[in-house]
Amino acid sequence: MMASAGTVSRYVVIFVGALVLQVSVAAHLTPFGYVADLILVVVVMSGLLVGPEEGAVIGFGGGLMSDLIVETPFGMWVFALTLTGFAAGAMSGSVVEGGRCFRGLAAAFVAITGVGVFIVLAGLIGQTHVLSRPVVPILAVIGVSTFVLSAPVERIVRWGLLMRPNPNVATV
């Protein structure tokens, strides 16, 4: 599927909005001392709705945005979110037909896996400051926040893609 200029423009607005909310609001909402990742949620929900190839492209763009605000070598989030978008897209066929709760659980699983990839990559390239905090609480906050944010972010992503709700798909 070729992306139109309008779709790209809407996605730029979505990612810039997510970035602004990430550094202004989400940075101050820190359950257990950890921050939810809004850009990650946008990438995961996009991948679930569009498929693996488009999910990887959206993940690449989201990774570029994430790399602007973190203190790790440039490209780590690009790599992790490109794989995450692709993985979410690979699950898209069966997940989209499920209910909203099922999509939220699938999104949480993919988000946790994506952050896990980032943590493993950090360990491989010697970024010890990433590994200095306990991993389980980080993954728990990412999973719960992704589950909670999946429904509103899905609506925003559908707007960005100009997708109409499918009356044959369960919403509960």
C-alpha cells in the first residue's frame, strides 16, 4: 500500500503529538519510577492495523523520534521499533479480528518484546546504564501502560490511516 501525502502528514502530526506528550506529560507520570512510552504504543497499534511492511516503516519513523529524546546511541530505538512494528504487523491478521481487549493484550505483549529487544541490544553494545535498573518493573509498566493506552491510540491511528471502523469486528 502506497502512503499518500495526506497519510504521511497525519502520521507526522501523530508522532510530533506523541513526542510532545512524552516529554511534557508522560515524563511526570512515573508509576514505580518508570515512564510509559507513547511512541512505542503508536508504533505497536499501527503495526497491528497495517501489516508487517508498513508497520516496519512506521516503526522506523517512530524510532527516529524516540532517538531524539533518549540518552543512548542514535539508532538503537530505530532498530528496536522497526522490528517491533514489523512484529506487530505480523500479528495483525488474527489480532484485528479479536476484540478491543484482545488487541490491547497483544499490543502489550509486542511492546514488552520491543523493549526487551532494546534492552538486549543495549547489553550487546555495552550500554551499562540501560541495564543498571531492574528490568521486570520496566517491562511491567510498559505492558500495563500499553494495554491502557491501546484503545485511545487505536482511534488516533485509525484517523491517521483514514480507516473506518469495521462493523464486522468485535469492539469489546
